[in-house]
Amino acid sequence: MAYRARVLLDSVAPNGVRLLTLEATFPRFVLAEFNTHRVFSRNSASSRAIPTAKLIARVREDPVVPLEWGRNRSGMSADDVLDARDASDAERVWLSARDAAADHAERLLQLKVHKQEVNRVLEPFLWHTVIVSATEWENFFVLRTSPSAQPEIRAVAVLMREAIAASRPQPIAAGAWHLPLVQPDERELDLATQKKIAAARCARVSYLTHDGVREIARDLELHDRLRGERHLSPFEHVATPAGDAGFHANFRGWYQMRREVEGAPLPAEPAGELAPARS
């Protein structure tokens, strides 16, 4: 894998508010920094869910390696980097730690320890893919493309900003829905089914199942399980335009499907005033 960012769906409501859903891949070790942004709705594959053997293969074949080796100093950010010889030594030590983590994970696996514990050993060396939806992006880009940001989150933030700049939003009429990962040939399905499919695929972080196939029946099964077990974050990516440009949960100018799932009807009339952007 590698640093990647692409727009999955770019919609603009009649109220003028743009809602984007992106897929982004970056090192697992900066996920906590990504998750501090409260205006984001996000889902990503849990390292608890993936078989340990698969993750061991990933870290052995394609580990995350820091983009640069900052020279130690006080404070959160390095303002200088190691010279070439020291940087090469640092990378060798990092990969030795990768080897040790993989070896220890294999030993724990042999002891029949569950993957929800074993896989944590591997996280510093893993790539991580998220689906993120938001109407507000400015604060994220100010903070995460700054020279003082950690290089690994800065790299993906720059790619996300470039992907958004290159994208052109598609108008969404009142009553229509922003439906990430619903494929063009599935737009003939009834709207309720499309909404369920979109929510399930955002939870899975792919329109394909874990077996690499597209299977609507399994999407619907996952939707029902998510809803029944109250795992509601995937329902935030699916949204319909609001009559105003105020905030509704963490989106401005849009109502999330989560609102319906939680039992709150969508207002029939515009409500609220224009609200300032939040971070």
C-alpha cells in the first residue's frame, strides 16, 4: 500500500453546502491525530477484525516506514533530520522492530491468543484505510498540512486537499441522497435499498465484501446487523440536503441517515440559521 486519497462522492445541496466522502490511506500510527477532528464522520477497518496471519504477511511484505527521521529535541516536532548514515541505521532498527513484532505475533497466535489482542502488536507497522465524510475541511488542512504537523499525516492531508481541489461536485436535489460506494448500475434499485447498501459499504470501507466480490445480499445483512447492534457511525456518511445551511450533528446543511436510524424524523421545513464553520 502507499499514501493515497481519492474522492468517492462529491455532492452539493440546493443550499450551497458541499459534502464530500473520501477514501484515504496512511500509517496506522497517525490515526489518533486524524480522529481528533470532530466534524469528520469516519469509518475504517478495525485491526480486531482482520485475521492475524494476514496482518503478519502485510507487515513483513509492505511495512510502514517513517517518511523522515527527525533529530531528537524538546517539543512535539523535529526541526532537523538525521544525516544519511544515521537515517539508514534508524530505518534498519525500525525494520528490526517490525521483524520482532511479527515474530511475537506469530508466537501469540500459536498460543491461540485472540486477534483482538495479537493484532495490536503489529499496528505501528500497518497501513490504514479510512472513509471520511465532512462538510468542513479548512481546520483539518490548516493543522495537518502545516510544517509542524507529523510528516506522515501531512503527506495524506496534502493528497486529500489535492483530491478535493480536482473534484467537481454533483448537484443533489432536495429529497435525494448522498450515497457513497453505490455503483452506477445499482442506482436503479429503490432508494431505501441504496441507503442500506451505502451505509454497509462505508462500514466495510469498500463496495466489495472481504472476499473481494460485490454482493448486495451481504451488504443488506451487514446493514441489519449494524443497525441492530447500534453501530451507527456508518449511517453518518449517507445524507440528504437540509432546507437550511445550519449544523445538523457534525454536518452543515445536510441531514444524516443516522438521524432516521435513531428515530428522529427529518424536518419537513427548513430549521435553524446559518451557522459558522466548526473544527
